[in-house]
Amino acid sequence: MYQWQEEMRAHAAFFYRALTAVINTLREGNGRFLSALAAQKAYVDTHYNWDLRAVQWEAFLRSIASLPPQG
């Protein structure tokens, strides 16, 4: 994640620096970084997977299907 910049050139430069830093960190094989990245992925895989998302969508669709027609 990086801070969005309103001015296009500043944004591109900021994005470039952020992306370059991450690529270099991955190339160096920084153990703490890779460990944190694995923990983040495990969290997201557990809490934001498609099985859970499907249940949420089904509940949402059921709730709007039961609304009275408008108009």
C-alpha cells in the first residue's frame, strides 16, 4: 500500500519508489518481510475467501428479494 498523490507525476514517482522497494525486498529474501507477507496471506485466505463471500451474497440477495416491489 502506498499514499495516493493527486498530481499525476508525483503519484507515478511515489508508486515507482514503493514498487521498487518491495521488489528489492523480495529479491533480497528478507525473512521478516516474507514471514509477515505469509501471515497476511493466511489471514486473508481465512477471512475473505469465496466460500464466505458466497454466503454473504446469498444472504444479501435473499434480503432484497423479500422487499416489497417499488413503484
